[in-house]
Amino acid sequence: MLNRPRQAVGLDIGTSRVRCVIGEPAEGGKMNIVGMGHAESKGLRSGIVTTTKAVVESISKAVEEAERVSGLEVEMATVNLSGEHLQGESKSGVVAVAGAGREISEDDVERAIESASAMQLPAGWEIVDRLPQEFIIDGQDGITEPIGMRGSRLEALVHVVSSPSAASQNIIKAVHKAGLEIEQMILEPLAASTGTLTDDDTEYGCALVNMGSEITSMMIFGRGAVQHTAVFPFGGMQFTKDIATGLRVSISDAEQIKRATGCVAGFLLSEEERKEVIEITPVGRSETRELSMEILCDILQPRAVELLQYIAQEVANSGQQISSGVILTGGSAAIRGMVEVAEQVFDAPTRVGYPRTDILGGLVDGLENPEWSVAVGLALTSMQSRMGSPADTGRSTGRKVAEWFENIRGKFK
């Protein structure tokens, strides 16, 4: 196979599916999609590896499909980091400026971030990412590019994310056993934001909600940076189980019903749709029976309201403003009515977060689904690293800040 060294690879290892996206740099900071692949995910529960061999097989199948489509051989990938135990906390650290002539150097910034990240962790936990929010120089806040400025006191506000170390170690082991090197590991909601959010979203404040199969992760952005992180131990599988229990069908049949005809907002159904019937086959029986769309919606709507209320309460408790609203991404975001119910629950503008086609080219047709947001975001992040500076992926965390932070990120991990 032809191997182009500038290829960017995103590998999204989810609980229900593993997805692989291969991209190449294009003009204007865009990325052309040249390959994609997906496979059923096995050996994972809530983002945690339970059977390494099964995870390796799922990774291999998804990567092989992407290789066939692109004609490229994948050797390295940027991988998602998830799990229901991820915790985020905003911290601050202050240092005296040591640079000549009181000019702030890269070393000063490193020390300030280190100072903000100094925290006691439970045994077996590690810091998995440090995300600068802003810098304060001699009391002047709102600074995103402190290097080269003058001052005597530098304060860094940093969002620190921690996780049990075993979670990432077991994913790393599985990826290596699948024959791949890991370029970097990126927090799952951060990857989703890279693939879906605009500069206005992150600047004016929004909540990105990534609804996976068994866990839902949320990041709140404001002033161009991450302000809050939360993970919830539920996802799209809750809807599938409700259908399976309520209709006495198998999990696989329930999943198919959810995807094909599921609706969580009864007020969207027309009179004809309410009476429309679908045929189901209860477990252990050969005869089919008919089910109205209205009954199916009655099963799903209360669960959607319940789950979204949990998330909305977390947003309220964070104290953050989300003027740009809520962006729902991940597989469950595509369920009919989810946006409409979320808009009522959050009392904020809500939309589905699709991969941003304005910064993508090539084989984009197959990716116009919120399920692909994380994989696309991972590939975009990989491309940023390979190009040496970030593309316009919609996170306005300070372009130049991101350039130098990318260089020193490895020192912190």
C-alpha cells in the first residue's frame, strides 16, 4: 500500500462501536477524509476494557476497513480517552516571573501550569489533561497569549482532568496489541468538540453533550476554553433496555426498533403516525404482534426527560453561562425528538452536533452523523499535531497559545 506520512488517523473506541477515520491535510487548514471504517465493539463496558482480546479484534476490524477504503496502511492513531470516572476541576497557580527583564517566557508558563496542577489524587489515579483557560498578569485577566509580555506575577487558570490510570493503560495495551502506535490520547468530549463546535460556541458559552452507549460526557465551554467537565453513567443503552423490557423483545431487536422508529417527543407525532404500527416478535415466541408508534414513544419519552434533567442540573450547578446553547452529539443525539425535548429541559437553544463539513472534504457523505463526531475530532487533532499548528477546528482557545502548548503538552503527561 502507498503510505503517505502526513495522514491523520482518529480511532474512536466506544462501548458499542469502534470507528476509524483517516484524513489528509487540504488547503485552508481543512482535512480531506480518505478512509473510514467501523466495527461492533466488544470487550468494553462504560469505556473500560473488560476483555483485551475482544477489544483488539474490534479495533483491527475497524482499522482494516478504513485501510481498504483509503489504500493506506495505518501505523499510528490518535485515540479517545473516556470512562465514567473522569473528573474535571478548575484550578489556579501563581509564580513569580523569572525571565530576563520580567518578560514572560515559555518556562514561566510551564511553571504556572504545573503550579495550578499540583493536587492530591487518590491512589491509582493520574492527571490525564491540563487545559489552560486563561492567564492573569499582575492582576490583568483574560490573557490567552502571555509569552513575551512583561510582568512580575503570572497566574494560570487551568482545567485539570484526572482518571484512574488503569483505564488508559488498558486501552493503550489493546491498541498496541492491534499493531498500532498511539500518537496521543484525547478526552472524548474534547475530541467531539473539535469536530463539531464553532468559535462562537466556545467563546460565548455552550454545553457539548456526547451521548454514548453506556456513558454520556459533557464539557461546558466559555471564553474559548473548557470551564467544566462531567460524566454520567448512562447513555443510549438505557433506551434500548426500556424497549426490550417494555415490549419483551431481545436487546438486538430493541436496538433496531430504537434506531428505525424511535421517537422521544410525542408532540412531534402526527395523528397518522400515532396510529402507525410496527411488527415485533417477543422473545421466545414465533408469532408477531403489532405495536403503535404512540406506545413506543410513551416508553421512550419519560426516560429522555429523566436523563436530560440530570445533565441540565449539572449545568445549573456549574454556574456557567451557555448563551450558545446545547450541542448534542454521539449516537443517541440522532433519536427523533431528542433536540426538541432537550430544548425544553435546558431552556436553551439546542442542536445536533454533526461533524463540521465546512472544514472537511473528501469522503464526507458517510460521516454526516453525530456518531462520527469523536472519530472526526480525533483525526482533526492528529492533523493539527502533524502540521505543527492547529487548523481552524472551531475551538478558539487562542491559536498561538495552542501552538506552544502543543509543544509542551508532552512534558506534563
